[in-house]
Amino acid sequence: MAQIAIMGYGTVGAGVYKTLTMNRDVIAKRAGEEIQVKRVLDLRDFPGDEAESKVTHDFADVLSDPEISVVVETMGGLKPAYTFTKQLLEAGKSVCTSNKELVAEHGVELRQTAREHSVNYLFEASCGGGIPIIRVLDTSLTAEEIEEVTGILNGTTNYILTSMADEGKEFDVALKEAQQKGYAELHPEADVEGWDACRKIAILSSLAYGKHIGWRFVPTEGITKVDKGDIEYAKALGCRIKLLATSRRDANGIWALVAPMMIGKENPLTAVDGVMNAIMVKGNAVGTTMYYGSGAGSLPTASAVSGDVIACVKGKDGSIRTEQSTENLALLPVDEVSRPFFVRMRGTEEYAREIFGTITHVVHLPDYKEEFGFLTEMMPEKDFKEKLDAAKGILSWYRRGKKEEEQEA
């Protein structure tokens, strides 16, 4: 029987406990032995909970117990999760986590520590909740040279943008509703400012391209400036605005970006609504593959963590081989990336052409008089921003996925 511990008995930690209990028999069959939770580390007590008798407030009870071979870390944050995780790995215990902040900040180091001690540091649940994407990049697509990873990686922002598009709500109203339904935190900055998606694309890109990408080096924009008018213009163009996290390899290197973008019906991500997540991975041989599912929530995330636990128990005689260098990857500036742009502005079409050159798909909406929207021709982002700085009457702008990118993304 394999004995494990859970550190952090919140939404995900309790979900892991429930999953391992609910699916005990099938998990034992697939792991080769029964898996039992021996300890639950948390600052709180849980009277009446089925895990009540296993709760401890002392990390030493987990670290020093020789029977515990795998530890689930669902504490969140960097402290004390980093210190605890490193000590556990050095003590010869595998760690499975859903903590994207820790993985983005210290994942490469912790994986190296795990290898040095012949154990595992697994983090399937850190990106996309229950979507099995980490293992796909680690194993299934290892024969590929990955050309692009792009996706909707944050359920909160996707829910807000969906509500704005389908129900005509303003951002503040949609955010408040998301908070009331438990889809958004009381302090939602990590989601709505794009930081959560940024950490996730940094993790996925590091695995895809084999070198570490620091999340702080990924240009990131959130959705707080998206308003009802922007949504209406997108509809008129046959598009939807989605917060996309993207990294792509081109002839000169790799660039990454998190930003709200206008994408058309040719792009499968357009149809990903509500709190759902989806990730598209393009390889040079396999082409485009897509992974879709619930990006958050207790049981979907717990399912991914539990899958990592089973992998550790099955492979307890050594670490699972993965190819990821500790070398840092320098990202190309997105200023060199060419694409069309959507611009919403006051003024005349003649003035817009003077500034931006060829413009297409000009839209005038009856509810937004004295303004209009249009698409620019393809141009490098640095050129577009120079034109933007020279223009007067700009109300908003968005990057627009070009058709061939959307079909192949």
C-alpha cells in the first residue's frame, strides 16, 4: 500500500482526497497497489470531515514519516510551498502539485532536484485544470519540433468575455457575476490582468521548446479595458474577443504573448466559451492538435493531481524521464511580429487611411455615432504602434488573428 500526504486542504486538496477515496478500487488497479492518504497538513481543523483524524499542523509529521512516499502540494503561493517542496524532494519523496505560481517560478529547479534524488516533481494540474496537457508535451509529442502553443488558459476571463458577448454585459457587471458564482476571486487581479495565463503559457512553452522561459519576460495584457463597444465591433466583424496566451517559433527564434485578441470563426478557440479552457499545439510532423476541458474546479483539477500521484506510485523506483533544460530561453520581442490590427477611433476614414495606410472591413455601428472601426493591413507591431502614437481619436485597438494563422494555429 502506498501512503501519501496532502499539503493544503482547500478546494483542490479536498478534491484530491475525494477522488482518491471515490475511485479507490480503479486507482489501486491502475497504480498496482492501493493508495491511502495518511496525513493532511493544514493550519485549520476540519471537524466532521472524513479527513479529520488525519489532519496535522506540523510539517515535520509529513517530512519525517518514512512511510509517506508521495506528497500532494495544493497550498498555493510560493511560501512556504517552495521550502516544503524542496525539502520533501531532497528527502526522497515525490511531489505532485497544482501550484502554477510555484511551477512558473521554481519548476525547473525543483524538477532538477527531483532527478538528483530519483523522485518526481509532477505538475499536470498547473495548466488547464483537468486537461491532460503537461503529459502530452512531456511524452506524446516528444518526437515533434513544436512550432506553436496557443490557448485560452484562464476560465475566469473566458467567462467574463463570454458573458459580455452573449448577454451584452459590461466588464464590471460580468466580473461581479463571476465572483458571485465562484468563478473569480474577491481580488481577481491575477486573472483579469493576465498574470495567471502568463504563468501557464510560460510553463507550457518551457516544456514545448525545451528551455526555461521566465514568465516575467512574457509581454502580458489583461481584459480590464475591454468594453461593450469593443465586443459589438468584434461581432460586426464576425469575431469574438478572447484572452489568448501564445508562444510561437519563427525563423528568428521564439516569441510569446498574452493579450486579448479578435479571432474569427476559422479559429476553433472562438467556440470555447464560459469557464472552459482549450489549448492548441502545433508540431512540425503531427500538425495541429487541440485539448479541451474544464480549466479549473475542485474535481477536474484533483483528477489531474491524482493522475500524477498514480504515475509516481507506478514509477516509484526512479524518476520519470523528461527533457527540459535549465538553460534560459531568450524570447524575441513581439515588436517584430506581423499581423493585422483592429482599430476603433473617432474621425474620418480618410484620416485613418492617412495614418494607417490601407484599411479594410470598415464598420459603423448605429449605437456608437461619431466613431468607427476597421482592420489594418498586415504590419509589424512596432510599425503599428508608431502609427498609433501619431494618430488622434483612438478609442481602443486589438490584435487580429490573420486567417492563415487561425487555420494552422
